[in-house]
Amino acid sequence: MELTPRIRQILIYLLGAEQPVTDSEVADALGVSKRTILREADYIGSILKSYDLTLVRKKGEGSQIEGDREKKEELLMMVKARKEQVVSDKEKRRNLLKLELLRNREPQKLFYYSDMFGVSEATISTDLEAISGWAKECHLEIIRKPGYGIALSGSEKSYRTALQRFVTENLKTHKESEAGDNIYLLMNEEVLSEVEEVLERTKEPYLRLLTNDAYVGLLVHLAVAVERIRQGELVSEETYDARYDNGYDIAKNIATALEEEFSIQLPESEVNNILLHIKGAKLNYTNEAIGQSGIDTGELMGIIDAMIDVLDPDFARELRCEDDFIRGLMVHLEPALYRMKNDMTISNPLLSEIKQEYPDVFSDCERAAEVITEKTGLVPNEAEIGYLAMHLGAAKERIESRKKKRRTVTIGVICASGFGVAQLMMAKLKREFADWDIVLKAYGSDEITQHIVSRTDFFISSINVDDLGVDYCLVNPLITQRDVLQISVKIDEYASMPARQENNDFTRQLDEINNIITRVKGVIRRYHHLTVSKDTTLEGLIRLLASEMTDSSKAAAVLAADIKSREQVMSQLFPEIGIALFHCRSKAVKECQIVTAGLDGERAFTDQALYGIQAVLCMTMPVDENRKQNAEMLGRVSSAIIEDEEFLGSLKEGDEEAIQDKLQEILKGYFSEQLSVL
């Protein structure tokens, strides 16, 4: 049960009344308005239900709590016990004081809050000083005048900002609270629920990019706006014409849906307010989120580069190789700049911990924040700097973790002959990486043997050597700065990995056998069959297969594109035998995979692009050093479609168990042949 101090006061008064009392009598006794008592009546009624008590309200007579006397005494004891518990906790009391100031716009005497919390007026005065900074951050002022009382002063927009901030700051802990600081008393829970339904119905793709906290923040913002508009409180500040802003259509669609749901009218200023909120909201760190706020990505990268420049040079160099850091900071910086531009507040619950645990990182970010001011004229507050520190700190941890175990990296430099261009590249690389722990060796493209590959971590080449099946960086013979960055990342990657061990013939054979076993077992274990609708299109079928064979939407999109690219080179649809054979090599997968798909009791797909097709065999392989072996292994499976009628029949029938048995038989034959040649 959640109780505010005011509701406790009302309950204590009503429980002690022998006769019905009017709202005016209760209001006068507690020093509040009649409107306040009316507003609390419904919530009080819900509290009484849990004690089998009823709030009976009779016109002309007043209100009275009816029910068993023992239940009344039980409730009274609980209410008084809760009050003692709350007032003894300074931070909780101050939080509740914020709540009371936000809920009660009418000026109240110092004694009113002193009596409410059961502490001295001097204590309340100290509490007000303590929370005044919080109010100022929301552009509100706590007015304290003799003869007037205590109240918040500020614009309607600032008041709403404070309401929303209070709710979002307390949202994560309100269920755990024993003090009864019910943040939902700031708004109508029914309105909150209806607003959530409206958001779900709008199905705006952009909303899926919001972090969970940001989505909840938007929900609270809209619920507060609806409730305030119902009370006739509109944002009166002049606003610019935002109809051509990126994201305006989303805000307008949400506003229209709210108008229809609640039968209200939202002026353009309210639509702009929604726009400000969604553009200033934090986004999940995905590539899809980059560019959503309308800020030029080139401008963002310029700011990020300048921010990195103010850091320690060695750290800055490594930081530029941190793709996760760059991408995450880009996604974060877009809405952050928008918040600063529009003077929108944001809270950072981890700020004090960040400053205490990572003072050096926070200091670095303060310098980086000065770059933002120089570039944009915008001044990040401590909460924003704290979020920058979270990004920078995470990147620093990753970099230091990789440094814990570093070794010499052996690099092969390939050109057509091994002379000339290779030596030119060697000279440039030795100069660029003079201080790095690396060994460089030059080779002609026809000199790369399995023995050389086993002794080399990765290769650098000015020509395409995909057919060698090695890990390599394709570079300009003159080694550009972009090439240097690409090579740096590779060196860092291998420096933190265990070195390859030179094998004698027997241990090499054991390693190769183990490699084959791992790949064959992986294909068999990961295999499964999909049953699809006959109305499935070629495009839809490829997307479905890609989704089944990857572990993220991004990877699925990459794999689908790779399958389609391979299909465009040469169609793998064979209507004469009723089979579609999709296969490709893709960075979206980590191991070889086979998935089949077929129809449930139907003869063929209805899509013209899949004319005559009854079943699908999809095979994918990763981009790794086992390209030749993987191609040979999966090639045995594709050949079996023509050579083994029983296998072809099982594919068309969609018999998963029979297909898996056949796959085991085919791959067993492949394994036996490989053993004989090792």
C-alpha cells in the first residue's frame, strides 16, 4: 500500500471522526483546499477496500468511513506506524517534500509541512534548501515569503518537466518503497494505462529505437500532458514552426491519437513539446538509430574526433579503433545535443558513483565537454558529462583488458612477386609501426603455403588474395592513414590472442582431424527444418531463412543481402527437380549451417519467382580460414541432391528426421575421405 503524508493526515482525521464530515471541514482542519480533498477521495476509497472498509459520501452530510471497528483501529495503527518510518529517513522525507510541492500548487505555511512530516520547522526549512537545487535544474523556484507561504513558481512547461523528472527518477524503486511514496499519485493511473495503449497502437518504428527508460519517460510525459490539458493548463510559451523538423510527423501522429482517445485538443505548442521529448530521448545503440535526430553525421564525427583529441595521445589512438565506442557515442550524442539545445533536463542516477569511482575518466569527459561547447556553443551539465564518462569508461576497460596479455604479432606482406611493391610496403610499415611489437615478412602470392600460414597471424596485401583463404587486410601499396588504422586494429586483435604453435606432422594431423570433427558435428547439430506457407514470397523466404541462421536482426539483414547477391550472380532455383538451393559465404555467420524449408501438404509455392519449387536447401559458411574445407564439405551435400534420389525425396517431403539421417550419411563419407588423405 502506498501513502503520501497528506493521505495519512486525511485518513487519521476521518478515522477519528464520529460523525460525517464535509470536505470543507476536512480541508480547513488540514490547511488545504477543498479541491485537494476531492482529488484524494478516489485513492482513499481504494485503500479502504483492502481493510473491508468503505468511504461513504452523502450529499449535504459529508463523508464517513464505515466498517468494523477493529479494522478501523488496524488501519489507524498502520498509518501512524508508516508516518514514523518515513520522517526518520532524511532522503525519503525530502523526496516526499518534492512530491507534496509538485502536487499542491497552493502556498502552504512552514508549519503545514512540519506537522505533516512530524519534524521541526527548522528541519523543513533545511530540507527546502536541500531540494532547491533540484527545482532550479527544472527552472522552478521555491518561493518562501512571510504571509504568503511556500510554493513552487515557474512556467507550465517547467512544472511539467519537474513532474516528469520526479516520476522517472523514482520509477525504478517505487515498488520497493515501504514509506508509501507513490509516484503515480502525481497522475491518473487510468490515463497512464490508456496512453500506453495509444503508443502501442501508433506502431511508430522510431519508438522501438528508444531505450526502455526513454520509452517510460515518453509515456510519463504524455500522461502528464493529457492530465494537465484536461485541467486547462496549457504550455503558453511561444514556439517556432516545427512542421518541417525531422520527427514532426511522429509527434503529430501521437498527438492526433491522443486527441481521439481522450477527446481533447492539443495546440501546436503541445505537439512541439512531444517532438522535443522524442528527439531528446536516449536511443538504443544500433546502426539504425544513427541519423534519426536529423543532425548531420559528418558534424557528429567532427565533434567526436575533436573530443578524442583532448585525451592522452596513446589512449586517443586506441580509442579511434574502438568501433563500439564511436558508434555508441554517435547514437548518444545526437539526442544529447538536442537536449542541450532545447534546455531539456536529464537525470543520471549513477552520477555520484561515477565521480567517486572514476574521477580521472570524469575529468577527461569534462575536457571533452568543453569541445562540445567550442563546436556548438552548447554547455553539457554534469548529468550529460556523466553519461559521456560511462561511454569512455567502458571503452577504457575494454582497451586495458586487451592489454593484459599481449605478444609479438607476425605479419606477412604479400604482392605478386614478393619484391618491388612488397619491399616498398615493408619500408612504409616499418616506419609507421616502429614502436609496435611486430615481425614483418614479405612473400609473393605464389609462396603462401600451409606452413607459412601456420606461422603467420595475418597478412597485408595490395592485391586480392581471397582464394588463399587467409585473414588479410587489403591496402593501398602506399599505405594510407586509413590502412594504418585498419592494420592497427588487426595487430591489437592478434596481440591479445594466444600465439599459434608450430606443429609437427602428427600434431598437425590431430588438429586438422579435430577441425573437421568440430565443423561436421556443428552442421548436424544446428540443422533443422522449417515449414512455411505456400504464399511465402522469394523475398520473404530468404528473410525467414536468414533470421533462423543468425542471432540478431542486423546479422539477419546482412545474411539476406548476401544470399540475394549470390542468387543474382547465378540463379540456384531448379524447378525441374523442385528444389531451391541457396548458399553463400557471409560475415553474418560464425559456423557452417544447413537449414531446409518446405510446404505443409502443398505441392508448390504460389509466388511466380518460386514457380515449381517444392523445397529449399539453404547452406551458409563463415568468412574464415577454413574456406576451402567448408566449400568442399557443403559441396558434398549439394551434390547429393542430384546423386541421391532418396535424399531429394526426403527434402521434398519435408521429413526432418530422414533429412538429418541423410546429412549424417553424406558427412560421414566426407569425414572418412578426409582421414585417408591426412
